[in-house]
Amino acid sequence: MTAIPQGRTRRATLVGAMCALVVTGTGLTGCGGEDPDAGTNGVGKLPATQIQSKTRAAADAAPAVRLSGSVVTSGRTYKLDMSLKADGGSGSVTSQGAEFHLLRIGEELYLKASAEFWKHEDGKGSGNGAGKGADGSDTAAADKLGGKYVKVPQGDPSYKRFSGFTDKDVLLDSLLTLHGTLGTEGHYEQAGVRTIRITGDKGSGGTLDVSLEGTPYPLRLVRAGGAGTLTFAAWGKDFALTEPGKDETVDYGKQLPTS
């Protein structure tokens, strides 16, 4: 048997790697005429407008999803890690260095955060002895709320502000939007799943990676204008929403503090 020179083996390995890169990175047909859509759900062969329509329909129909990443709105960056379904959601939101947890079950919305968060929210904190009035009442109120689930009154302005983070339909409607003329950019991979990437105005209007395996769910969104990047996972996987116990809950009893 004739030995294969090591140099030839290395060249063959390099060529194989380059072929794989061409397929997953640009959407072009791989070396040897490989079809990047072979064995997929077929949406990669559709026009971008049809891909968008199918992925939106799949997202809307899914009973649950987990989304994580960042969203920039009104000049403020929010980091989200939320699990959502039709009747509520739960997870964490971080903004300006402050993290808080949200839980919504039906119409009941709860917010849990540290005492420092509440000192900031009442607009009286400054970071050193923050929120403490002459009688210490502000700090005492914040300490009472800190680490507890605070039930947000439905008539409070904060209810609408925070409940949107727990509403699957509201979030997906506002987020899964590409601006400008739609097009396809190529085949990629997200968390080990093959995807087709659609774009708005060749990327300046945002990009969306859509699963080529199984249901064409959206898996990764880069929003236009640097307004954040989000990933989507656990599509259709149900999860429990459990009402906090009485010892974990504080009923504020009036309008919540606002920043």
C-alpha cells in the first residue's frame, strides 16, 4: 500500500474545512455540489418575505419561549432573560446596573428587587446613604420591599411599564421586525442548529436567523441600528408559574415609587 504524504493529507483537511466554511458562512453551495438545504425543513429555499411570514406564524403559535439578550429603547439598555407563555411569564431584567425579577400570572404582576433598587426608584437615592430622609422612613420602606415580591397595582403606571416584559405577544410583536427591503444572506448555525438568515436592507435594517430544522422558529435577532441582540430558545416547552407565598410577598398598598 502506498503511503499518502502528510502534506497531501493536511491539504485535504484544509480544503474540507474551507468547504464547510463556505456552506455555513455564506450560504453558497458547498464543494462537490452539496445542497445546504438538504435534509432541512425547506424554508431556506423560499423568498425572504415567505421565510419571515412562516417564522412569525411559528412564533405566534408556540405556547412558550425563552428569550435572552439586550434591547435598547428610549436610550436605555435592558438585559432580558425571560420565559414567556400565553398566560404570563417570569425572569430577570437588568437596566443601568440594577437587576429586578418579574413574575406575571394572568393579570397579577409581581416585582422583586433589592432594597437599593427601591431606593433608586423613589427618586431620593444618591448612592451614599441613599433614600434616607430625616426620619429614615425612605430607607425603612426600601428595606421592607427589598428581596420581596411586590404586587404591582394594575392602575399604577409601573404595571404597564413592567408587564410588557412578561407578555409574549407584546414582546414578539415589537421585536421580530426587520426594517426595509427583505433579503436572504446565507446559511449559518445557531447553538448547533442550522439556520437561514434573512435581513432588512442588507443588514442595516436588522437580521434574523431562522431554524432550518423542524419548525422554522426564529433563533437569533440582531436589531437595526445597534438596538440590541436577542436569542430565542425552548420554543414550545412549557414551564410552571407559581404564585409566591405570603411570606415572600409585600402588598405596597398604593402607587409604587417611580424613578
